Amino acid sequence: MKTSKKFVITFTSLAVALGGLTACSSEGESIALECAEPILIGAAMAQTGFMSPFDAPALATAQIAVDKINAAGGILGCQLVLEAVDTETNPDKGQQIATDLVAKGAKMLLVTCDYDINAKSSQVGNDAGVLVVAPCVGSTAMGPDNGLDLGYSMGSAVPGEAAIMAEYAFENLGQTVTLFKDMSIAYTTSQCDAFETRFKELGGSVKSTQQFTQTQAGALDKPVTAQVANAKKDGAQVIALCSYPGGGAQALAAIRNAGVKTPVISGFGLDGAFWLGAVPNLSNFYTVTYASVFGDDPNPKVVDLLAAYKTKTGQDAATGGLITGATTIEAFKLAVERAGSVDGAALAAEFNKFDNEDLTAGPTSFSDDLHVNVTRPMAVITVENGKHRFIEYRKAEKPVL
């Protein structure tokens, strides 16, 4: 088994504030936070494996946000330390890493951007009374329905994402659809289910649902020749591809290689350009995601964060989901300041009061029952001749809950 490497990330000005520091809560009350040592934030996230294209950028912007907060004096005078250990996209390894980080005193635990992968590590944090946040999980599974009273996602969830996909497709691409449904993880199956529900509500019709799966390493487990042939026979005006790289890219390549030029729409799972080598000169492809990383996003907060990411890493961002890492740290700061505490239950109580908070990922809201956003606007992006272009930010008219 490959040995996991531990990465300890510290930031400038890690001076420890040694007394009680006061501030004001959102209700105007004076609050104090004792700082005998820096606040530890633990991250059991994937820096390798098939989830790394989504986890690693979000982790990097979380580091950038920590750096920015520390440089400005910390949270109520307390400095932050972010300690991240690579789960290698292995749920069991993530569980052990989470256990270790909680034992070290982590006050927030960041976990992988897919609930199927992070379920074990999330439960560890929740059971220990630690706030648990997945920066970009797209499922409503992060929350009370799965026993995670302290579990949240800073992502934009499938009920809104899939509704935007369906609404945009119905209005702009066509009113008949073939679903290409990746059965590998809950995110992709629920995405196609919600898309189908909303598309039919709008008056559209589903010609067929073509199912496929991919391995944990991120490749098709079987060719999709039959599924592509069925889609070609359908002659639908749109194909909704609910998947992620690499199997999702391989499926899209199979569709185009069969001469099917039908518009294809997908979600955050197929954001980015890092997988486009599988489908050279791709055209007539649309994705609904967090933001554009292609130099044309109109949100100045996104633009500033992308610039900071480039400075920090020397690389351009791969997907728009990276903005949720910084948003996670912003939300933590807001909750600590309002609660005057780093206790998990106290922070969760403040999270549940969030009502369109102005964070980098956009307006962010939670409630006692829903610990993920379903009404936040998302970016619609198209690809023509292998080049991405921002179209619009769009909010779901009717999320599929």
C-alpha cells in the first residue's frame, strides 16, 4: 500500500495570542475567545486519486484564505493552522486520518467533495462534536438526514445544479433528452434523477436512460458502445451526461466518435479543461458549475481568488469548485466571530442562521434541516472547438428537493 504523506501548512504571522480577546457577535453582544494556541483546522481530503482534481484546488484556496486571515490578525486574535493529510481517495484511509486530526484537537474537519468517499471521515468528526465541512459536495447527504448534525457542504447541491441544467437545456437546446447516467456515485445518479424530474415538469420528454459505471481509479469499467448506439437511435435533441473524469470523459469521447454531435450538458463533475485531451476539439458541450476559471468570470471575488491561486501555486485553476475552499474558511471565521467559540455545536448553530451570506462562492444559506445550498446561482459555460466560454450566472427556478 502506498504510504500516506502528511502535509502541515502554516502561514505567515503565526504568533499566538495569549489572552482573552473581545469582539461583537451578530446580535451586538460582547464575546471573548481564549487563544492559548492556534486554532487547528484538519483536512482529510484527496490530493491524489480520482477525487484530487476537485479536492486539491479547494484545499489550496482554503490555505489561501487561512493565509489572508492570519495576515489580518486571525479570528478574534487567534491564528489558524491548516493540517492536511492525503486520503488518496480512499474512504478507509480518510476515516483514520480524520480520527488522527480530531485527536490532535481540530476544531473544523474538511472532507472530500463526495459523500460516498467522505462518509466515514465525516462521521468521525460529527461523533466527536467537531464541525465537518465538505467544500464542494453536491449532495444533500451532508446533513441531518444522514445523522450529520454538524456536517455541511459549501457546495451548490444537485437539487439546484440539476434544475439549472434542465431549465437551460429545455429553453436553449431542445425538449427531448437521452440521459447518460453514471451509476458509480450518489452525486451522478441523483443528478440525472433530478434532471429528469425537472425536465419533465417543464414539458420535456426523456427518450431513454443509458447507464454505465467506472472504476474507483476513474475509468470506464466496460465500453459504452451499446449505450452510444441506443442514444444515436433515440435521436434526442439533448444528451444529459451525469458523470466525472476519467470515465465521463471516455463516455463523451465515445459519443462524439460515433458521429453524435447532439448538444451535451453536464454539471460540476465535468467542469474544467484538464480532461479535454480525451475529446479533442470538443464542441456543443455545456456545463453548470461554480465559476469560470477561463478568464471571463464577471465576479470580482472569483477573479481575485483565481489570481491568488495562480500566485500561490504557479498554475491556473482546473475547475470552478476551488472557490468553495476559500468560502469554507470564510464561513468558519464568520461563525466563530458570531459564536465567540470553536465548539462544534455552537458553530453549527451559527451556520444554521446563515441567510444569503455574501461569500466568495456566492450567497450562502443553511437551515436546521438543509446543510447545503440549493438556490445559489451557478455559472453556465459552453465549450466550442475545445475553448470554454462563460455564458451566464443562473439560479434554479425550481430546485428538485
